Amino acid sequence: PIYVPSDIRFKTGIAPLTGALEKLDQVQAVAFERNELGQSLGQGGDRRELGLLAQELEQVYPELVTRYGPEAYRAVDYGRLTVVLLEAIKELKAEQAQLKARLRALEEEESQRPQ
């Protein structure tokens, strides 16, 4: 396992992550093969891969993208992306709860109408 220090005693300026769904909607998941440049830099082989486009992710979550090398190639921190995905799931859960409550209210209203 890979452990990353995350103790609250190491942190300042703590703020909740919001708008994860809206931001993730701006990033597309893609399937791709590495081109010659990627292969020449040791980035995978001939097999099909899944991932994100770093430039798109950088627009909404620059904290998850780093640059390296003299050409400033971009790389995605997929491990920290899980935090964003967790928040997106929580947002979906809250939205689902609101929709369920609304549906129950509509069903109750419908059952109260005279036949």
C-alpha cells in the first residue's frame, strides 16, 4: 500500500471541496494508445489504456496535475483524484435524497386527490 501523510495536524486553510460533479463533467475519460513520443519517453507500450487528458483536468483541478521535464509534460495524480470522486459520489447521494423526497411528496399529494 501507498500511504500519504494526511493528519489534520499537518494542515491549514482547510476548506470543503464543492462542485465536484460540475467540474468532473468538464473532463472526459478516454481510451487511447500511446503515440511514438509517449513510447520514446517510456510511457507504456502498445496496449490500449484508459485515462484522462491532463490539460482538461488542469482546467478544473490544477492541484491534480504536475509538469515535468524540460518540455513541461503534464502528469495526473490519479491517487488524489479519488478525493474528488468521493466528493462527487456524496453530491450524487445528496441529489438522490432530494429527488426521493420530492417523489414521495408528489406521490402523497397524488394519493390525497379525490378519485
